[in-house]
Amino acid sequence: MPATPPVFPRRQLACQPAAPSAASKASRTANVSGTINQTIDGVGTFVGSFTPSGFSAQNGQLTVTGLLQGRHLY
């Protein structure tokens, strides 16, 4: 008589959750050009404007370069 192959119970395999998708980089914009009106005690007041021309980031620090124009009021 031929041997009957054993019958094993079906096993439910635990499903692993899907790997999280890569985090999208947040995009933020801001207006960095504009007018300046700053008074420093004992020095005077600077009135002018700043217009950015370049941006760079290194080690989490943002550096903005640009043109500063204005005049010093006493």
C-alpha cells in the first residue's frame, strides 16, 4: 500500500507592514527682500533695502548673500 503524504495544517503568515516611504522634503518659501529701518542707540538709523542674490546651506545653517543699499541717518 503506498504511503499517503502527510497533510500539514495551513499556517497564517504574519504580514510585515510596508516600509515607510521616504520623507518628502518640505518646501518653504519666504520673502527675504524688503526694506530696512533700524535704529541702533548711539549710532543712528539705517534706512535701506536688501535684495538677495544667492543662498547656500551647510550644517543646517542658511547663508544669504545679496545687495544692501541705503543710507545712515544720524
